[in-house]
Amino acid sequence: MEKIFINGSQIRYIKKHAFYNLPNLREVYLYDNRIQNISGEAFMNLPKLNKVYLKGNDINLLEMGAF
């Protein structure tokens, strides 16, 4: 899987290892949700990841090591 689209889904939190075991993931689209917190290591071990779209969220906590 190279792209994930989760838009307008009312997500509030991205937890640790949310995208675990997706080594070919390049793009994540998470716009227009209600994301407030992104946990440390949420996007870790994704060697090909180069774009994360977070427009339209209310992020107030981006933990160290999230990327």
C-alpha cells in the first residue's frame, strides 16, 4: 500500500505505531478530521513516507518522535 486516505472521519488521536508494518507507504491523507493529538512514533519506521496531509484538523499536541 502506497497511499492511505482517511478524510472527514472524525478521528481525534493518532496513536503510536498507527501505520505499523507498511514499509511502502508514501502518502497519508488525514485532512478534515478532528485530530488533536499525534503520539510519539505514530509515523515511525516508514522509510518511504514523504507526505502527510493534516489540513483541517485541530492539532494541539504533536509528541516528540512522531515522525
